[in-house]
Amino acid sequence: MNLASAVSSSPAAGLSRIVIVDPPVGPSATTAGRSRELCTELEAGNIVLMPSSPILIPGEDRDLLFGRRQARSPYHKNIAYRPTEDRITGASGSSEAESEQARRILRDYSRRVTEFLSNLLSPYATKWKLDYASYRPIEEKARPARLHARNDLLHFDSFPTRPTNGARILRFFTNINPVESRVWVTSQTFEAFGPRFAQTTGLANSSGREALTRRMRSFARILGIPVLSRPPYDELMHRCHNLMKEDTDFQETAPKQRWEFAPNSSWIVFTDCVSHAVLSGQYALEQTFLIPQDVLAEAKRSPLAILEKIAGRRLTI
Ligand SMILES: O=C(O)CCC(=O)C(=O)O
Ligand SMILES: [Fe+2]
């Protein structure tokens, strides 16, 4: 499969812009009109950047995260925080006290980001689903990982174990590194790339196969056999994610933009429609939100709507 041919012929088509936001002061500082505008910018695949993050982490907490307060560095891999359960995962190997500190810092981050975005992106806040937050302590440059887990290769995000069933993946990142930027490249948005991807992968012709899978699943359910049912939308997004990472020609030739997110900056991006890769950087915090279709400013531009139009059928369950 050669995805390079799926890249739009016009190099500028579907590339992202940076929209700078100076954090509003006070809880009601963003007008409803401005919020809607920002939602539209994000849904179009643009990146909202706050050069000076509204979510500053106290120096003491940073030192704890960097491991400066411990005799050894406590965190060797990404730590995830599940806000609804108030639980962290991935901190194994650290002491109970260290895990508890990480949980407190991530809980605070998650709450403050949620409060901030409830105002900045108010149209989403009534219905979003608060997903995981994460702490990313590892240097991304030359970070070893298996191919499909590599984040230095261009991809659209798709969570293999947490299907969104069409909801959008919105992420709020903060670079807490005091001196080094976090460096990303982005390429075309899903709106520019998705239709060609769908053609290249034969999405339009796959309805027969999926109908068969659906029939087999309902048969298994009747028999009481447990089935892993990932909606067709998530299957496709995951297939796209993997194909992009597998295709070295695409990775080399896709049009690219490079972004340096400076220390203490935050940025917001729909990572399911902005193809992205992280090239370098260490120490970032992140909070993910799942945004359902019915609160989007322009649902027809969403990856779900784009894929359903091509497939000619519903891709959610
Ligand atoms: O950590 C980052 O800067 C982004 C990594 C990424 O692409 C991801 O977590 O999906
Ligand atoms: Fe990603």
C-alpha cells in the first residue's frame, strides 16, 4: 500500500495554521462568539497556541515530576491519570509516596485544564467526555518503540482500546520543560488526506465484508460468546493510523510543517484530524477530551462525516 499517492497534489492543501490565544483573565473572559470561532478553527485542523500557558505548574511540583527531589528519577515511562476514577497507571517502580504525588499533580492539572476549557471552548463543555491525562517524562528524540506505537511518525490519533464511536479527540498539551521546546511536525488534515486514504484502502468497497462481520458478531452475541466490537469508524481510523506509520514513502514525502512549542506554552489540537509527529522534547503534560458529534461547530468536516459520505453508510454503532 502506498499512501504517498494519497497526499493531495497541492502541497499547501489542508495544512494547519497556528491561532494564538492570550489566555483570558477571569472566568467569563471569552465571549460565546469567540468560543465558537475557536471551535471552528480547531475543527478545521488549526492549532490553538498559548505562548504563555494558563496552567502553570508550581516549581515544587515540577521538581517532583522531574525527579529532582528524589535520589533517583522516579518516572521512566508515560503516566496516565484517569480523572473519573482518580487513579494513575504507569507509575510502577516508584514508591507509594511518589505515586501519590504524581496523582495529586495530574489531578490538579486535569481539573485546571477542564475549568479553563469550559470557558474557552464552552460549546463543547456541556457534553464532552473527560478522557485520560498524561505525564510524558521521556525524551522523544530517538525514543525506542514498536512501529505502531512510534510517535515520531506522522499519524492521526486513534485509541485501539478506547473506541470513540465518532467522537472527536481533542488534546490540551503543556510543555513543562524549563529550557527545551517540544518539536512537532504536522502534515495534511484528515479533510485533505482522508478521502484519498479511503480510496487507496478501498473503503467504499468494504461494505460487504463489514456486513458479514456484523452478522457474525450478532450471531456470537446470541450464542453468548463475548465479542470485541469496535465500531467501523474506529476500525477505519485505526487502520489509517497503522498504514500511515507503516508507509516509509509517505513519511518521507508528505508535505510537512515544523512547530516548536516553547517552554511553558500550551497548545490545543484535534489530533484525529491533524496528522502529527513529535520529533523531540521531554516533560509534557496533556489532557484529552472526547467531543461528541452533536456539539461540533461543523460536524460535516469531522473524520466521521468524511468517511460516512465516502462509505455511503453509517460507521457508528
Ligand atoms: O507527546 C506528544 O507531543 C505527542 C505524541 C502523540 O502523538 C500522541 O500521544 O498521540
Ligand atoms: Fe498522536
